[in-house]
Amino acid sequence: MASSTHNLYGGATAAPPPTPSTQPNNPLATSDAADALSKLFHRLPPPTLSLPTRRSPPATCPPILSLPVNDTTTQLDGLLSASSQLGFFQLTDHTISSQLAHSAESDSLALFDLPKDKKESWFPKNWPLGYEADDDNDDEEEEEEGLVGLGESFRLDSSCSTESSTELSLDSLREFSRALEKVGLRIVELLCNAVGFENPIGEDPTRFCSMMWISECVAGNNKPIFSGGFYPYIVGLQYQIRCQKYSLMADSGWVSVLPQVDTVMITLGDIAHVWSNGKLKKVRGRPVAQLGDTNNTRCISMTLLVTLPTDSTISPLLPKAVGVNEDEIENDKEHGSTGEQEERLFNSFSFEDYAWRVYHERLLFKDPLDRYRI
């Protein structure tokens, strides 16, 4: 009689099935099957893996403006719109020739080819001017924020003065600097007219100074690269010799731009921002080239900064209220009012102290004007 067992409900059940160990071997587990499977895998082509590439934000074309020959409302409106919304634009119809820009670049390249001892002796440090090598960057905070210091830089006055009177000729660079300075002073005048305050520079050459900042950009890093520190300025000017993307540090963060060849890219600095009582946007620092790591391209940037003498004081330049006479202004001052049309957003401060601090601290990602805001 066949064996059976009783379950909990009293019925008979069949014997349990055999365990896997008592069943016949699986054919795939045999040596022959394993060899056949191995041969099959070896005949298959290797898989192709396509990893997504990391793309940088697309570059935008800065607003294109022609250099106004007069102060018409239409021309000033276009200038004010670009300056108050972005803080940068590109300029056409200027008087600077492409040939002069290329010759100035050749002069600049010759500076970086000099032996280091001549760089240091012909361009001694006399802050903020002189030669500086920024080969090592140990600032962990800058590294964390994505800012990389690399390369060398020369900071010259508008006359491109050197300690070498005969061995080095910078005639083209000197002419180029003065041409950019002329355009920059015209932009300052137009901006003052557009915003509505008197030009503090006027026709007095002692009320401003210019700095030609020449820096070497090095390929091989996807992060924005700068050379040297950050120096306050009213407007910055950079001639576009060739098609080249740049990164600008705006208040909203890094902005990638692609200006047209033979235009002059204009950036508004922190001085213009304070003068306008915050109406004009600003770009912190100079434009930096986007080179990536595709090749070993050598890049020289030449930026002219129209700035102020170190003994200057920076403060908002606000228009006086319309129809208010001098007696009323004096009476307002006695009662704590300035007689101005709007409230100040910034306290007055020393340019020299501010320039020294922002240059040596290099806090490009922290707005250094915050401590002066009211």
C-alpha cells in the first residue's frame, strides 16, 4: 500500500516532491554547457557605451551699440537699457583699427617672452602697477568657488611706461591704450548724461587714470581663469581681435558671452554702479577667456580700465531736486536732508582702502560693496 500522511484537516496527502539535490543535474550547469555559453559570449561584439558630455552654458551675444556721435534721446536710451539691465555691451563704429589691435597684441606677446629677471626689473611692482606671476594658488576658498588663478600679468599706465628706455618698444601698445582710453571717456560721459548726473571727470585729466591690464590665459581648465586680483574701475574696454568666448562675473553669477570680431566689449564696474546709486549693473573683475582643455592655445587679453586716482572718494552722484534753491538745500542739510531726489543706497568711502582690500582679498564671489550699502 502506498504510503500517505494526514494533514491537519484529516485528509490524506501525497509524499512531498524530491528536493533539487535528488533531481537530475541541470544541463546548463555542466562543463560542456558552460564552455558553449562562454564561446557564445566571446563571439558577441563588445558593447558601446556613450556617456553624456558635460556642456557649458551657451554663450550669448552682448547687445550691439554704435558709439553715439551726439547725445540724442534714442541713442542714450539704448545705452541706458543695456547698462541698467546687463552691465555690459559691445561697441561698433569706433575709431580703433584692427591693424592697431594686432600690433598691440604683438607688443604684449613680446612681454611674456622676456626672461623673468627682465620682467621684474623693467616692470617693478608699484601697486597697482607692475609685473606679477600668479603661478601658485593656495586659496582653498577660491578653488571651492570654481575660480582658478594661473599665468602672468602686466599692469601698465596708459603711457605703457617701463624701466627700459631702449631695449623694449611698446609704441603700438601705447597708441592702442590711448585709443581705448578715449573711447572709455566718451562712454563715461554718455552714461552720466543717460542716468542724469554731472560727469565727475569732466575735462580734468587729474580726475581719472587708466590701467592697461595684460594677462596670459592658459588652456587646460574648464573653470574660469583669471590672472592677478580685482581692481575697481568705472568702465572696462576690451577689443575683440578674434572669435573668443568670455566669462563675465555679473551680480547674477558667471555669464558666458561671445562678442563679434572687431568690436569693443564694454563692461561697467563697481564705481559706475555706486555713482549711479545702483541704477547701472556692474561686472566684477575683467572678462576671462574660455579656453577649455582641447588644445594648448596661448591667449593674451588686453583690458583697459578707466578708473580713479587712489586719493579719490566714491559716493553716489544724485541729482538735486528740481526747483530747489541753495537756501532750501542749506536748510534741508540742517535738518538732516541732502536736498536730493532719491535716497542714497551707499555710504561714501575711500577708493584707496577699497581698492587695496578687493585686490588682495580677491573675493570675487562676494560683493565687496555690501559693507557700504545703507
